[in-house]
Amino acid sequence: MYPDWLAPNVITLAGLIVPIIQLFTIAYFSPNFTGVLPNWVLFLNALSNFWYMTLDATDGKQARRTDNCSPLGQILDHNLDQFTQTCFMVGVLAMLQTGPNIWTILAFTPGVMSMHYSVEYRTHFTNFHQLVVGFLGSTEQLCIVISITLLGYFSEKSSDVYLTEVPIPGIDQKLKIRDFVLIFSLLGGLHYNIENIIMGYLAAKQKGYALACLFPYA
């Protein structure tokens, strides 16, 4: 796929290009997560996820194929992963018009931004990179985000489509599409993170150190 002379770290760094463009675009159009995004911005959000997902999945393959694996590459990969997840979090909040409500933002965090950290926590203590928990993994997470984003892109309402109320079968209640996304993100993310944390903690030889590693969650 890539020429032999292309360094894997260059691929890793290139994965940041579109997410950074996405971040600044969101900052311009919806700095408070309240504005309606143009359709093309939603396409940019979806492209950003796909761009990152593709390059993140292939930089390691390039490193192994060309025998260029290095500690620097691992540090770059995992740290830039988390930075990119922050860009995606901003994109989701702006797309769903959550506003600056801290509780709503925190509700989206388990399913959008903190999954990567829990994976690395588990990997650190088990020495096995387990990405899938149940039916949900990092690739599935990004594909879900892309699918939801494209719903707005193809809608005449753009990001206002997520404010559409949908009846709940069996009860006389309606929820916005945004609320369904929030509930799925919260419950799916909590399950994913909690299982990773428990498995990592149980595998840790020094339990106090394992607890200290959870400080970023506090």
C-alpha cells in the first residue's frame, strides 16, 4: 500500500491533518456547541474519522513490513490517538448541539473519548492489546460515529436532524435522536471502560500502582 521509503511515523503524523482541520472548523462554526453545522462540515467530520481510522490501522503494518518498529513510534501512535479522540469528541458535541452543559459532555465521554485510555490501561497490565469488548471495539466506535454523522450530512436539516423527536414504542414518550445517541454512548462506553479497567486491575501485580493509573479518570 505504501512505498518502502515512507516512514511509519510520517503516516502516524499525517493522521492528524484532517482532525486538526476539523477541530478548527468546528471552533469557527460552533464554538459553544449550539450552532447548526453546514452539511459540508458534517462530511468533514465523517472524513476525519475515516482518515484517522485508516492511517492508524496501517502505520503499524508499515512499521512491521519495513522493520521500522521503535519506542518513538509507539509513543507517537498512542499519544496522538488520544489527541485525535479529543478532536472527535468536539465534533460529536458540535454535531449534536449539546451546548456547554458539563453533565451532557461528561455523559458522552465514556463512549467517545475515554475508551482509548481504558484500552491502554488494560494493555499495560495484561500485555495484550484487547480492542473489542462484547460487540464494541475502536473500529466499531468510529464506524458508528461516521454513520450517525452521515445521517446529518444527507439530511436537508443538517445537524438539526438530531433534534428530531422519535416516539418510543410501547410508551407515550418521545426522545430526540440526540438522546438515543447519548444513552447508547453512555451505557456502551461505561461497559467498555469498566470491563477494561477491571481486567487490567486484576492482572496488575501492584494494585496500588494500578489504582494510581486511574487518576486521569478522576
